Amino acid sequence: MENLERPIIAMELVQRREEGCDVTNIEARVEAAVTDEDTPDAVFAVLYDELDALEPAASFPYDEPSDLEAIRACRPDGPRRMEVRLGEAEMRNRILGAWLGRAAGCSLGKPVEGWLRERIDAYLESVDALPLDDYIPYTEGEISPYLKSSTRGNIECMARDDDMDYPILGLLALEGHGADLTSRNMANTWLSRMPFYLLYTAESAAYRNLVNRRWPPESAIWRNPFREWIGAQIRADIFGYVSPGWPERAAELAFRDACMSHVKNGIYGEMFIAAMLAATFATDDIEEIIDVGLSEIPANCRLAEAVAETRAWCRGAADWEEVWERINERFGHYHRVHTINNAALVVMGLYFGARDYGNGIVVTVRGGWDTDCNGATVGSILGARLGAGDLPEKWIGVLGDRLLSCVRDCNDNSISALAERTHRVAAAMTECS
């Protein structure tokens, strides 16, 4: 059997450094072990345990707990619950807009997932698609043929993507448990509905741990160097959809989901997005929406710092490219699917999409890194803010109201039917509050 620690210990070293640990005394030993093909498996296990045992240095300037009570003790003041003045028809319109907006943003970013900004723009320029104002064109040899179904002129539905699997999984869990949903409930939904081989990074590690009966929160920690990456942030949306005007509850539900696979900023990313989505049903002001999101995560964490700095750059910028340069310079050292740098791109997309949904998802995707995740998140928030009736037909019409998924018994879905089910859950949870 392949050694578990060997392929991931270098990433664990980076993760521990980012968490504020002093890795000076172990770094050279880890690098030597990785370089030597004859290093015994037992050595990697010992080194990994040493890394696990490290604590952030006293000089680490952030306060980043991973349990809900401590997170709440570190958060700034916030509304916790907001007045919602939407009738039933408009509530349905907003929830459908969120699902459609998420699908369109995800589909836009899917063909260039993981690409850097320079590569995206070079490709778009080569196919005469700059400035981008529609889905990305397909060119054989440049874009994988497996992604052709998400390119301009070839879209018939929202193709299967993990960014769209997770809202379905969350919906199924909420339909069964409502506001009483626990992390263990969510874990059982994963195990019964989601195939292991279609999970990635932190989710794959957590699933492996769950199968081995390491339940939350241990499932997030054991041999999981991806625990602050973007995986939890992309699972947030459904918890915001079912908590209109109630950011505190949205963030709490998001926490229960996130702590299966993530810690610290990985958890905060999901809580931040869920709270913002809940707020969109009570206000359309982007500044206020972001304020509400920040009010549910620790005030002195790296994610809050990244959001605050990005906001300041957006307020004074002539264009999004100026903001992108600052984001890249400040946060580009993080892995391209880390929560922090990608959350900064989401904030940028919200600012530049405040008056134009299409512009929001386009500039987010052109920013690179985790393009389908970020396009989906920005599309979801802007879609919930506008409602389906005000989303441009160009972006949502080609989806044909269909969403494909690998979630068991949910392989081919009507987006409008998913939105209606979401509305029923939201209404039932509100009545029980």
C-alpha cells in the first residue's frame, strides 16, 4: 500500500508555516526525506506527527480558533438577524436567481479551472474573445475535450461539477434534518450519496477519515494538509439560501458542514459566504453584504484581513485589473485553491459586479486560480441579490434549466425544481424558528 504521508508531507510543512508555526527545526529533515526515495515509511509518519504537534508561535499576530463558541467570541458586532421584506413570489425568484447565477458563474469558469490570469487572457486574445462578454470559446488542443460542454455554443446544461454537487448534498441533508443538522448528519449524507473518487483535496481526505471512523472534527485534521483550502467555501451557498436574513444561522450551519473537512480560515470561508448570501435577501448593498459576512468570522484572522484590504483597493481603483495586481502581489503566494487568495477575488468580483452581473462573473474568472469556484460564488451572491427575473438571458438561458450531478439519485436535475425545494426548506425552517 502506498505510504499516506510521503506525497502530502511537503504540503503539510507549508500549511504549518502558514498557520504561524516555526518549522525551522524540521524543514530540512522533511525535505531530505522527500528527496530520498529510500526513506522508510515510518520516518514520514514520525515527521508528520512532529509537524502535527507544533503550535503557532507567540508572535503570530492572528486569532484563529476552529470551534464555534470561540469563533463567535472573536467576531465583530453584526446584525445576526435582519428584516426581510420579500413576498413569497419574490423569495422564490431570489432563490432561483441564486441557483441559476451560481450555475452560470461555475460554467463560465469551468473550462479554465486552475489557470493563471496571464494564461486565460492570452488564450482569450488568441481566439478574439477579449474583452470577454460571453462564455469562453472552445479550441481543440487548448481546452480539454471533457470541458467542451461548458464552452460557448456548446452548453446545453450545467455540466457536472463538484461546485454544484455540494449545494445538492446540503439540500438533501437539510430536507432530512432542517435546522437541527449536525456535522455527523452531513458526513452520513456524503458517505451515502457521494462517490469517493469525485472528491478532491480536503474533501477527499475527510471522506477517507470518515470511512475510517474519524468523525468531525477529527476528520478535518488527520493527515489533511488541505484544511484551509477552498473546499468548504464552495459548500456554503445552500446554508445562505435557506436562511434569508439570518446570517448567524447561515454561518452556524456552514460551520457544522465545514468542520468535517476544514479548520481556521477554511471554516471561516464557508461561514463568510453563507452569511453574505443570507444578507442578500435583506439588502442589495454590496458594502453591507460584505460587512455582514465579516461579522460572523473572527475579526483578527487572515481571511478578514484579506477581505478588508481587497475592499480598500476596490474602493479606490480605476479598474479591476489594478485590484487584481494588488491581490496577486499580497496573496498570490497561497496555493491557487486556497481560501484566502480566492476569497479576495470573490470580493473583487462583487464590487465590479455590483451593477452588472455579467461583469462580476467575468472579472472574477479572468482573475484566474480557482475559476469555477469563484465564478460560482460571485454568480450565486449576485444572482440572489437580483433574482432570476433580472439575470441576463445570455448567461442563464443556455443552461436549459438542467444541472447534471454525480450525487446519487440526483444525476439530472431541474434547476427550478431544486430552487423550489430550497424555498420549501427555508420556509419550514423559518416557521420553526
